[in-house]
Amino acid sequence: MRSAVLSLTIAVIFVAVEYGHTSSPMQYLAMEGDTVEIWLGKFPVYTRQVNAGRQTFRICTAKNKKNKKCGFWLNPKTKKKVKNAAITKMKNGEFLVLKNVTIRDDGVYTSKTAYLQLAVMQKPKPPPIN
């Protein structure tokens, strides 16, 4: 079991170094319902790895806006729009803005030059009124 974990760890480190991510990811902490701005640079496609799996987000351009194949998180395996994903938009061409984040948005977000970990915490429930 330990050798399998070690092999997996080495594989993850190799992938991180292969893609130029040699340091640990920048970490963002958010509460459910927050609006989060994350900087990943200016690229046409962004990727995230969340509990539901790998998902991609394509920035809208004049070409792909007509096809309606941009501006939402997509499951690349099924080619279907991800339901319940945070509303995501670009700000100033460099920031992804995730509105009303939920636990489903918790994960690792990547571009060609950057990656970060977004941790979304549940809002504490109010104590019962006696």
C-alpha cells in the first residue's frame, strides 16, 4: 500500500514539474455563497479538477460565441454543460470571477502558467433558538 501511495505521489510531482508547476499551488479560502476572483493569466481555456471530475471553461470570442460553446464549465468526457457550477465570468481579461461558490466548486484550477487550490467551506449553521 505504501509503495502505491509513493508511486502516486511521485507521479503527481512529475506531472506538476512537467507542466511548470514546481511550487505548491496558491490557496484561496472561501465560504459558500461568496464571490471569488482568481487570477490564472489570460488564456482561452481554463481547467479545474473538482470532486465531480475534470471540467473545462472556454472564454467567449467572436468565433465561438456564435456556436454557444463558451462561457460555462464543461465536462470534457460527456461534452455536457456542468449543472450547479458557479456562474463564471472574466474580469479585465485576466481574472475568473466565480459567483455564489458552493462545495462543488472546491478544487484545483489551472491554466498554462498558473494553478491554485480553491477551498470552499460550508457556512456554519446558526445555533438552535431555545
